[in-house]
Amino acid sequence: MIPLVRFDAVSLAYGDQKILVDADLAIEPGERVCLIGRNGAGKSSTLKLISGAVDPDDGTVERRSRLRLSVLEQTLADASDQSVRDFVSAGLADQLERIARYEALSAEPDPGKATLRELETFEREIVAGGGWNIDSQIESIASQLDLPLSQRMNELSGGWRRRVALGRALVSNPELLLLDEPTNHLDLSAIEWLEDQIIRYPGAVVFVTHDRSLVERVATRIVDIDRGHIRSWPGGYRHYLRYKAQAETDEDRENREFDKKLAEEEAWIRRGIKAREHRNEGRVRALYKMRDERARRVARARAARIHINESAELSGRKVIEVHRVTHGFGGKPLVRDFSLCVMRGDRIGIIGNNGIGKSTLLKLLLGELAPDSGTVKLGTNLEIAYFDQLRRELDTTKTVAELIGEGRDYISIYGRKKHVIAYLTDFLFTAKRARTRISALSGGERNRVILAKLFTRSANLLVLDEPTNDLDVETLEALEARLREYGATLIVVSHDRHFLDAVCTSTLVFEADGVIKKYAGGYSDWTRQRRELAIGDSEQSRSSKQTGQRRRRKAAAAPGKLTYRLQRELDELPKRIAELERRVAELQTAVNAPEFYRRAHDEVRNELAELATAERALEDAVNRWAELEEQV
């Protein structure tokens, strides 16, 4: 099968920063490939190389002839006066050009063989791209995505504009779809909807995201960009972590062996200078080559190290006590008859769609907002560090170091002095970047600054409102690891499902009519109970929810009674689930064996791919069983 896109020894650099070095890559039809790497590693640049927006410095990028390709940019679509219909139709510019060219060739009075062949080619491309009826294509994609074609872009929320931009990328039915941070500005319902869209999409998809749950569910292959080099591994995020850890272990072992050999050769040549004039010239040349190779070695970037200044003082045993609180704006209660007791050491996650009232709930819990009815009592000896408050107070005229140090060169961490620059390197800021003004930083860098500032404060109640936005995966994992060790009380709002599972011991979930319920465990524990989120003011939440409800109504053959075919399917599912569970257990045992990664690369890759397929099949079977049981 001919790849859609192939890199052959591609190199790309911006100034002194090497993005790719002699990189090889192939994108096959039907693949769903996730690009992973640190901030600045070159993920977005690689997407631009694939699309042709950027040319390589060296090497070649080959694309299949007449490849239909669309891009969803990371930046949000402008809130312009343009209608949604016009914005989406811009995605059909190439299709319109093909149709115009076809009609011009068709009008020739005496077309030759070459013209007839060109007409056949254009006809195939026009059919593959959706046909001649442009309005029909726009209406079709609008129906699939529930797009409001008559509205203006400046009338839509950020989440809706993201959804419309996806419609523009999909309307031409591309063979290759490139998505740069597609979950930005989307809430939980919309993210789950997007996952379903990507999984069902028949073409190839290459995407960049920090949402590890989306990677695990959607990706069939992961491409890791590390120090200018590309490594590709099959499967989802969990398999990637295994591969990556093994690759780093192998790299460290090979480096140690190389350095030992180099030291021996250096000792040999020093002895040779004293002992004899004529040395083995081949061995000398090999030594020079080893020196060059060692000089070209690029060390792995240091991992993020996050410190939290926990207060030396314990809070009272009861941290926050809420009794029958109701609160709302404009007559509609966001919170209705809510009671809660937060105990010292609790780690609570808050789950809900955009516009549902999560930030309002935090302000109620912290006493920043008085409830319409009910009471909120804060415990004794509380020292609160509130992430969202720092975001609101961020002074963009200061440098990173000035903001963190508050004019001082040293800060106190765990009672010890630490230089501000050294502290910021733990949050992945170089010395040069630490002296940059806040106004020049990216969204992810600003979030890291806020976290760095927040964690210098002594606190025994940590409140984080969407701390994971725009953070790279390594920083997210470092933050998760530190928060799991955090001994005081934590309340966190996030749309990052993996983060909620890793950090929280209980969740508060916004359900219908302002009802908030508490559940044990993280996001996955809640979803296993097959609950639904309430619809917020976020328009994409409402549309996603309505789409899901229509799909469920359509799927239900007859409430209370299944057809013969569905009943037979339900009866057979337990046996299939048991078989899949056995197969998954066998494959996991094989993969976890110490000698597994010593086998041939193709064997390792195929077995991991089989495990990923079996795990997805098991998840689908369990979900289908639950769906049919629900109908009964």
C-alpha cells in the first residue's frame, strides 16, 4: 500500500534549535497517529511539514498524488461577522476548483485523449470529495455536527467555533485529516463526542493532543518526537509508556557501554604515546570517530520537578461544611440543596460541562460568594492557595523570575532557600526564558508560571480551577505525582479525565437541575455507573447531549423488550466478554514478562497491537452489554 505521506531523511531547524534530524516517517491510509513530545519538540512543525505549509531544510516529503488533506489549526477560529455556512464552505475551495476545471474541459468541442483522461481523473476526485452539489455537502456535514449554519461566528462560544472549524476540515471528505490540539475549548461531553467522530472517520488522522485519555482511546500508533528524532510505536498511551521506558533504559545502557569503551580507548592512546611511536592507526581513527559521536550526543532534557510548600500547620479536621446550599443567577439555580463535609486530607475533583457552575461552586466553598440559602462554614487554621485567583492577578509586565521571586533572588521551599532561576528550571524554564516577560509566554508557559507561583505559598488547602490547560504531558505527569503525595486537602476542577483519575479520591458531579452528587473515586469510577452530566450554558454541550440522546433513542428497538436479534446478542455477550478477558489477561502476562522486549521488534509490535485490539474489543463488548441491559 502506498503511504499518503512519507518523510525521507527530513531535517528542519529554526535558528540553533533543531526540530528534526534525518527523520523518516510514513502515514498509511486509515491510520490514527498521535504525535507526542515536549512543548517545543516540533509537533506542530511536523504537522506543517506533512501539510506542506513548511518545507524541510534537507530531505524530502513525498505526498500521494492529488492527496485530499485538511487541517484543524490549534488557534481558535476568529469571532468574525462571517456566517457559519460561509466559513464551512471555505473548506471546499479545492473541490470548487476541480468542478470548475472539469466543466471547462467538458466544454471543449473536440477533446483529445489527454483531455479525456484528465476529465476521468477530475470526475473520480470530485466524487471522492463529496460530489458536485456543494450545498448538499455543507448541509450533510452541518447535520452530522449539528452546526448552526445561519448564525455568525461572533455569535458563537469558543467551543462552538472549534466545532465549526472541524466541520470546515471535514466537509471535503479528506483522505488525511490533521488535528492540532482538537480538544482545546471543549468540555467533557464535547470531547467524548469528538472521540467518537475521530474513531468513525474513514480516512487517516494525524493529531497532536495533551489529552491522554483521548490518545488511549483513539490512537492506533504513537509517534514520539524526542531531541530531533522520530520513533514510532503501535497502540495507545499505556503501550507508549512501556515502549518509552524500555527505550530510555536501553539508551542509558548503550551510553554507559559506549562511555566505558571510549574511556578504555582514551587510556590506550595515552599509554601508546609513552610506550611506542607507531600505534594502530585504524584504532586511532576509530577513537576520533567515537569522540565525534560522543560530542554529537544530545542528553535527555531534565524532567519537571514540582515542589509544593505544604503548610507546617494542620487545618482543623473539618475543612469545609456545607449545609443545604442553593445558589443561582437569573432565577435558575446552578446549585440546589447541596450539602457536603470536606475533611482534612480529602482530594476532591469537580466534574461538569462548560457553563454549569463549577467555578461558582468553588467560590461558594471558599466563602468568596454568599449562597442564596443555606450555610457554608470554613474550618479552623486554614491556609488557602487558589489557582484561579492567581490567574486573575497575573501581572504580564513582569518577567517570570520577578513574578515568582517578588523582587528577591531567593525563595523559601520546605524551609530552605532556593534561587529563583533554579526553582524555575524545575518547571522547565531555562535561565533565558525565566527572564522573559509574562506577556511573551504561551498559554502553557503561563499556566506553569501560575503553578510555580502558587506552590511557593504555604498552604493546607489547595484549590485548582482548570490547572491542566495547555500543559505538556511531562508536566502533567509531574504535577499528578506530586499531588498524589500531597498530604493536605485538595479541590480541583478539570476536563482532563486521566488527571482526575490519577489525583482524586472522590468527585462532585453536576447532574440535572442544579443537583450535585458526590461519588467515590475518579472520573472512570463515575462513568462506570453510567451517569450523565447536566447541560450547561455551553452550546456545544447542549448539542452534543442532544446528538447522544437521538442516537440512544434510535438504538433502542423497543423500550422494555428487545427484538429477537438483540436478545440473542445480549445472551451471547457474557461468553464473549469472558473470552476477551481471558485473552487480555494472557497477553498482559506475556507483555509484562522480563524477557518480552528482548524479542524481535516485529514480534513485540504485533503482540502489543493484538493486546490493544483485544482491550478495545473488551471495552466495546462491556459497553454494548450495558447498553442492551439498559434497554431491557
